[in-house]
Amino acid sequence: MAGRATSGRVGAGQVVVGRYRLVEVLGRGGFGDVWRAVDQMLGREVAVKELRLAGPDTSGDLLRGALAEARSAAALDHPAIVTVHDVVVDFGRAWIVMKLVRGCTLHQLIAESGPLPEIAVARHGLRLLDALVSAHAAHVVHHDVKPDNVMVDERGNALLTDFSIAKVTGLDPHTTTGRIAGTPGYIAPERVECGHAGPAGDLFGLGATLYV
């Protein structure tokens, strides 16, 4: 982990921690933009996600928590989990550097093509379930399983992305924000009722995703 803590807007052509040159925005979300970037050290394309933290103090506990969560996600090694290469701090914010998946989100696929055939849903479901079982065995909870956080690559394989992003950006039921981690429609009832966020909540989100 390396970086500097300077503030300001970022745009195409800028270089994060002197290494990752931002090329174009691949997607925008409530937690930050995802960029296609070039790792100038290794000469490969990567995806770089900017984390917008729910607080102005990027040098305090919130940033340290974000980095700890991101490092936990980086330790996961499963073919159905988008690989995290690096976690850095620059421009006054945290960035997660991930494998660039060429494809689209499950949400985009459904929006363009409609509901998937049952056999495809079953195949994706088993693959994603295996990924969650592996993550839970490593004591890592996703917190926000939904179609937007499932990538489908060019070969039609489903991959989970954004592990613990809902938590590290301050949308955690145990923070002072009072906001619930996750997305309406995919949040387990116990998380809404008492703020409990565990592996079972991920399975609820997976079930809702497969239903959609």
C-alpha cells in the first residue's frame, strides 16, 4: 500500500500513485466511479475503483477501516471473485485496483436481454454460491450481493465484485450514519430489523439476485 493524501477532482489521463493512469469511466455508482486504467509498471489494463467514504476525514478511522476491508477482499482467491491487485491512497481517497473484467454486469445483461434461461440461472447460482462459501470461510462478508455487483465476462461466467464496499463506505448498520449496508430488495430482514450483517445476509441477497 502506498500513496499520498491530496484532494481534488480526478479525470482521464491522471495517474494514481504514480502508477495507474486513468483512461475512461466504465461505470458510476453511489460508492464511486470505476475506471479502466493502465498499470504503467506492468503494462496491463486494470479496473480502478474510487471509494467515496462517508466522511471528510480520509486520514482517520474510516479510511483505515476501508483499507482493512479491501485488504481482506484482496486475500480472497476464487475463480468467481474479481481479483483485487492493489489498495492505494491518492487524491485524498482510497482506490481499489482490480482485474479488468471484459463483459457487463448481470443487471445490464438482464436489462438488455430479459430474464435468463433457468439453466443459466442455476449455473450462475452455483458458481456464486461457491464463491460466497469460500469468502465466508475466510471471514469476509460481501454485504451487498445484487445484480449490479455480479459481472458476466465474455465467456458467460459470473463473478462477484465489490466485496465489503457497502461497509467500508460508511453504509454499515453499526456506524453512526444510521444507514443500512446494502440495496433495498436485496437486504435480509434481520439486517433491516436489528442491523445484524452476517453470511446469511449474503445468501438472502444471492437468492433475490437469482429470482430477478
